[in-house]
Amino acid sequence: MATRSLRPLTFGGQPLTVDRAKRMRWTATGMLAAMAVLFIATHGLATTGHPAWGYIHAFAEAAMVGGLADWFAVTALFRHPLGLPIPHTAIIPENKDRIADTMAAFLRENFLTPAVVARRMAGMNIAKAAGEFLAASPERGGVDDRSRITSGAAEMLAEVLESLDPDRLGNQVRSGLAGQLAKLDIAPLAGRMIETTMADKRHQPLIDGFVRWAGLTIEDNEDTLREIIHQRVAGVLRWAGIDRTISSSVLDGLYKLLAEVLVNPDHPLRGKIEEGLAKLGQDLQHDPDTRAKVEEMKRDLIANPAVAVWWTGVWERIRQSLIRRARDPESGMGEEMRNMLAELGQALQADERLQHQINRFARRTMVGVATRYGDQIVRLVSETVKRWDARTITDRVEGAVGRDLQFIRINGTLVGGLVGMTLHFITTVL
């Protein structure tokens, strides 16, 4: 199985916990060496000198034994003492895979069971905490936090839009819109819209606009209309030049009619237009033939390649505009997102019902994740630890807990010395 080395924790390019553990290891070793020197120095004085030297000698002797025993125990966790392949030493590197499986099983049984996850999250108000974070005041750094969130979100949005294939995404969006539009029955909706517009008298500007458009169309096509009238009148009238008088009269009559319709809200022609609109609204809602024609027009429009080309261009302009706005700090998108997040935070803080719903959703989601993916998570932990090489995992564990283990050596040296003094006292007095 391939192994992978771990990078040690560093600060300013220097290892952190490893250096601290190394210093404590040298301290414990120095204390052991001091006890050995003291033991040798007081060996002769213990029997010929002052009785106090006996206690010091006993202290040094027992401290040296205790320190050596704890040194052996601590060293045996990580490597073979003095390089000797003594059984049941180098426990961590020799049992790395079993430790990984045990660690994963412990994680699964104590942290990733649905009951444990649900119990832990039952007392957590995630929604309120999120609301406090999002609605934090500038004095508490809320604006800076929201700025970092919005800046990161905007940059991520820009990168996502840039990474996606514009043609493929445009086609997918167009297909989605076309599918939704195909399911939508447009005719009744348009009919109700016409009825509502007429009931609120909002159709009058539309009629005025139509009348003005008709007048401008006639004005732009006067020569064409005159030619049509010239071709329709009898030859005698054309020979007498009366056709020009007739065409001018017809055009003047049309202009006058349109002007009257425009200025007179009660003009009969306007009423006819309204009657036609009202009938159209009814037919769109209740006439099967009209609805079928509208549906056919809708299908033809959706299937028209020109519409597809038009939508692709619209989508590309939208995409590029979103990318520019996301990347431009002066676009206002960031401020809008910050305001939106602040409003969301205030809503989360004030609405207990919303908090309850979000917390329940979060709890159910995490329970579902633990149920469905708990085994995969612990398997990932186990396989990751197994891929680490023995030397690296040994250094990492020793760097994390080695400092405390060296305190065991120091305590063992001191406790051993005290026990030695106690035994010396007992044997001397009794």
C-alpha cells in the first residue's frame, strides 16, 4: 500500500509541537543523567559519611530506576529502545493499521451515530448563531466578515461562470425554459391578463400607443398608399387627375379619424377596439379553437431556430455582465449582497419560527449524513491513516503528545526518588 508523508505543523517555517516536545525530552533526559551522576557521586558517602548522604544516594538510585523505566515505556510507544527489536515495543508504527481501524470504529460509534448527532444538535441554535454573525454590527466586525463572505461568493460566482461551457450552459438553460414554457398554458393566462388590464382601465395607454403607431405607419407609407389608390381608381379619373385628390382625401380622413380616436376617450372606434379586446380575452380562456391556435403558435415559436440563436446571445450577454459585476468592486453587487445578508441575519434573530424550521432542517440533514455516509467517513479516516508512512505518523503523534509524555518521565524520576528515600528510611529505622 502506498504511503503518504504528512507535513509538520509550522509557524514562520519552524515546527511547533515537535520543538516543544524535543525540549521536554532533553529536560527529562538531563534529569535522568543528573540522577546517574548523583548516584555515582554519593556511592561512597552513603556508608561512610553523614546519614543524610544515604537518603540522597537512595533518592538518586530510585530516581534513576524510575526514570529509566519511564524512558523505556515512553520510547516503546514510538520506536525500539536503543534500536533493539524487543517484543511489544514500537507500538504505534507496528500497529498503525490496527490503530487506524480502532480510531475509525471509535469515531463511528461515539460521534457519527444518528442518536448522538441528534442529541448534540438538539441543544444548538444554529439559525440564531448564523443570524448573529450575519447581522453583527461594524463595532463587532460584522461588516468585515460579511465583506469577506460576499467577496468570496462573488469571486466564486465569477469563476464558476467562466469555467462553464457558455454554449452548453446556454443550451441547458434554454432547454429548461423551453420545457417549462411548453408545460405552461399561455392562452388562459393571457386572457385573464387582458380582462384584468381592462377592468383597471390600464388598456387605454395601449390603445393610444396603437393609434399613434398606426398614424406614424400611414405617414411613413403615404407614397405606397397613394400608388395603391392610383391603381384602383378608373382610368378616366386618373386621366383627369382626380386620383390625387381622392388619395389626399382618404389619407386626410384617416389622419382625422385617428386624431379623434386619440383625443376622444368615448369615440365609437375606441369602443370597437375595447369590444374586440374583451372578446379576445374571453376566447383565450374559453374558446378551444383560439386556445389551440395560441398553443400552436407557442410550439412554433419554441421550435424556431432563430429564437434559439436569439436566446444564446441573450444568455451570453447576461453571463458576461454577471462576471463583470462580480469582479468589479464598484458595481454595487457586493453592497447588495451585504445588505441582503444583514437582513437575513436580522430575520434569523427575530423569527423564532424560522429558527425552529432551519434548526430542524439542519438536524435532520446531519442525522441523514451520519446515517448514509457515516461508514464512508470513518472508512476515509481509516484509509487515510493507513496511507501515512510509519515514520511520519510516529513523528506526528509524538509531536502532539510527546511533551506530556516527557512529563511522565520527569514525574517518574521524582516519584521514584521519593519512593527510594521512603524505603531507605523504613529499612534504616526498622
